[in-house]
Amino acid sequence: MTKPVQTAALNYFLSKNAAEWGANVHVNGASIALFPPEIELHELVASDSTGIFLSAASVHILPHGFWQHHDKWIIKRLDITQISGSIPAAWSSKLSGGEAASGVPFSCEIRQIGIEGLDLSIEEERGSMGIEIPTAEIDSFMLGPAHFSAALRHAQLRLHPQELSGAWSSPMEFDSLHARVGIDEAKSFLEVQTQSNWGAIQGAFQRGETESAMDLDWNWTPKTWPLDTSVTWVELLKSRAPEHRLIAQFRGNENDEIAGQVEIGDWTIPAKWDSGKWSAGPFLLRPLASEWDVVWSQISCPRYIKESSVWQAEIEGEDDEIALKCSPLGKATQIEKSIGLQWRPHEDLNDLHLTLEGLTFSENSETSWGRPWRVESDFLWDTEQGRSSFLLSDGKGSLLQGKAEAEWDSMGWSHTTQCSIEQLHSDLATREWDLFAQLSARGNATWEGNGMQIVELRDITLLENSVPRSFERFDLVQKQTDSEWEVTWESDLINGFARGNSQASDQWRLHPWTWPQPESPRSSASARGTTVSPRLEFATTVVRFNPIGLMADLPFTLGNMSTIQGLWDSQSIALQADLASLTYGGLKAQNLQLTWDIDGMDHAEVSCAIEQAILNKKPIGSSIGIRAVQSTAWSGQADWEQGAERAPGALSFE
């Protein structure tokens, strides 16, 4: 039989069998030997109605005897080289749904398979995932209408990310990959052992008619994980997370109930699955390594979280809903705390419900801000916009509720917020107050940070011991241009501004992703390439102090129209205060002027002038002047007039 005839016969045979799978298989060349049986195929191509999706440069087949034995195809060895193409989405859905195993119209046994140069992409709805296998050896490959088994050894595997793979940004690489898999009607098993850029992985899964088991041993290496470090949390995880060993063990029964636990570092996480519901926990959230204790001590996070170093968490899931419950272990404070999250991911819309119990905004438990608050909020968002509603209450009359909307695109984002302050309440016996107001906020910004934010308070009513102390409005505007920012505030209580640059902001707060902070302020390059030094300037005028002191529970009072201003440029500080009066307890200072200057050489000067000082309603001095200088130590002098005769007095100090 000539080679063209052999090629035609093989094409007929391949197409007839492949048609049952909805495909067509064609070879450009073939040769067949009978004694001993051997088949060579060249330029094999597989296609369907959409076109060619798979090709192989050559296929070498060594059949066993005359191919079939008891209705089973038996092949001693199969070698395939230079396989490329893609598996269509329709086929990948069949494979993932298990349709392929039950739809194979024949039984086949291949005792050895050699693969060299496989490069495939699997098409899915989210995009395509690339699979690359430079070399692989497969033993005891068996496939039939109701069973499948194979043993993979000495394989190299690379999985390339999909178009929408999120933080997965570079290939997953698996070296020295060994695996055994078996599936039939009664039982199934999978065993895997490999070295990879995720770390060393060893696992086994077995399922019988009444029992199942899964074991996983993973020595993870975060620094080599194929994740995108331009994402903040990924960079933090890869740079800070220590290498650890993760051990997981799960067992199941005939009722499809699965239970077990995961151990990693000091964490032990029990988990179970039953009738579509799964849960993990309760387990303790504690640092995985000692270096995380140092990090934890440096984070400027809310006291709500930081007061308790160990939290207990529990996660539950059912269908398309995931719920998280978290509470501190032990009682670091007398306030009961808990965090609750419910996430309902949908194809076009995500729904998140958040509940916080025991949130406080002040250490003074006698004020409204110091009592435990309950925060409840719903978030709905898709790829371009989101909206939320929120409710804050302290259980003793204080109540805030509102809603917010936001939009975003590749250029930036914008938002609007409406909030009703239905009541803020203080329980202090001598300074009881209630606040009612309408708050609105709006703004927009680019992803680089440039933009404007506006906050407005209207319809304001302040009650002190049930007596109205109303003020009309409060407006706050924040602007950002490159590294420069400015905040202004205006009301009939207080006016002022603060301006500076982002370099100054970085020195006065600790961002949780940039620890440790530099020991001293440094200049840095701006977006335009010029050197920018930290700078901060502010000025404020207190028009009416009483409502401010009432709500802030301040222990002193200032006279109306008092001003305070300052300047800091990383090398020097200058502060100046011009106070109409300052009262603390029984002491009152009238027309107080204070200046304080510090330069970069640890040189400081302080001067203070007071027109009159009164103690318990009795004048004790007037025309008081104080001047002090510090270089290596403080020195200075003070002078004043006292009594009705205004007798002069003075002293010096070092």
C-alpha cells in the first residue's frame, strides 16, 4: 500500500471517529508498517466549524499487536511533538463539566506517552489561558466511556495568565511535576508533587463510594509568587509575608459532608462543607511571624483594630453568598466589638454588607464619640459605578444616616454623598448637647490624585442643655494639584486654611504600606522632575469658640476672634497666636500674644505678651512679657506690673 493510500485511509478513519466529537482530523502525510506495527503521522490538524484549533508536527504510534484486544485499543507508546493551538470555549466547558469522560465512544490504553513542545491556549469567557509543556512523560494512560487514569512524570508545565486574571501577572511555573489521576464510576484519586514558583507542593485526593480524603502540604514562598507587585496589597504581601508551611487535611463521608483543618504558622483553621454550605473557623488572627509584630506596632490604624492584637474570625458561604464574622479574643476594653461582612458576587453587580459593632471615635467614654457605635452599610458596585447606604448609631439617641454614589473610569473618579445628622448626643451632666444638621459632600479626582473635594453642613441646630446655640453653616474645600494641596474652611464659628505638599503630609502621618518612616524629613522629586521640600502652612480664626469647645469637650476657652497661624518647612517651625483671651480653670489671660520659632540648628526662641492675668476674678498682673531662648539650654527673662500701683517686677532664668 503506497503512502498516499495510507494517508487517505487514515484520514477516513480519523475523521469518522472524530465526527462523534463534532470535529474533523486530517494529516498531510502518513506511513504504516505492519511487522512490527508502527504508524507515523505528519502535520496532524484538528478543526471544527470555526476552523483549525489544534495541530501537531508529528505523531509516532507503536500499537500493541493488531491494535484491539477485547474491544480496547492498546498502544505501547505514543510520541507527539510540536503541539500548538487552542481549545475552543465550547470544548473547555464540556471538559470542565465532565462531559468528555462519559462521551468517549471507545476504550483506549496507552502504556507510554512522550510529549515535546506543547503550547496550547484554553478559551474561556474571561479570556484565554496559555498552557506550555516543554517536555512530559505519561505512563499507563487509560480512557474509556466511564473511566480515565494516567501517571505524569518528569514534566515541566507553565500556565500563562488570562486577559482578566487580576493580580496573576506572570506564568506559573511547575518543574519536576509528578502526578497520578484516576476516575471511574466508583472512585477517583489525584496525587501531585512538584516544585514551582508558588513553592514546593505535595497533595493527594481520594474519593470512594462512602469516604473521601484530601491532604495538602505546601511550603509557600511569597517572594516568587507570580503576582503583580504594582498592586499595593500584593507588593506588601510579597515583601513582608514570610515563608511558611501550609498543611491541610480534610475528610468526607457518604452524605457529602466534608470536615478538616488548615494549619499555617500559628494559625489553625477548622473548615467544613455540608449540603452546599461551607464554613471556616473559628480561628485566631494573629501575626504569622515575629517581624509582623514590629509592623503591627508601627501601623497608624484605628484603635478599633489595634486595641486587640488577636482576633477570632469565622467565614461561611452558601451558593453566591460569603459571610465573615470577626471579634477580638479576650477583652482588651469593656466594649464589645465585632465585624461582619456579607458579600454576594454577581455577574454584573457586587453586593457587600458591612456591620461594625463597638466602634469608638474618642477615648472619652462620657462623650457621644467615646461611646460604642454601630455602623451598618450596603455597597453595590460594578465596573464603572457604585452606590452605598450607611447608618451610624450609638444606641443612646445619636443617629447618622445617608447615601453615596460614585463613578470611575480610566481617567479618574467622582462622588456625591448626602448625610442626615439626625442627632449627635453628649451625656456629660454639666455640658449636655445635641446636634442636628444636613451634610453633603461631592468631589472628583484623577487617579494621580489631582482634584477637588467639597463638604457642606447646612440646617445646623446645636442645643446646649436644651437651649439652642445655632450656627448657620460650615464649608470645607480641599484641592490637590500635583504635589500641592490646600484645605480651606469657612463658617460663622471658625475660618482658615492649611496648605502644603504631599512631602509634608508623608512626614506627619504613617502610611501603612510605607513603614518604616524616614528618621528625618527628606526632599523628593515632584511629578515635574523638580526637587520639592516638605512645607506646611496654616492659619485659622476662631470667630465663636463656645460651640467648638462644647462639642470637642475642651478644658479651656478662647475669646472670640482669636487667631493662630504657623509655618513648617522641614528646617524650621514658626508659630504665632493672637488670642483675645485664654481661660483655664480659674486663670484667665487677656490679649495674649505668643510666638515660637525653631530653626534647623536646634535654636529656639519663645516670646509671650499678656495684657492682664486674672486668677479667680482677681487681677494678679498686667503688661506681662516673657522671652526665652534655647541653644544648648534654655535661658530668658520675664517682667510684669502688679497691684493697683502697677509696681514693676522682673526675673531671669537659665
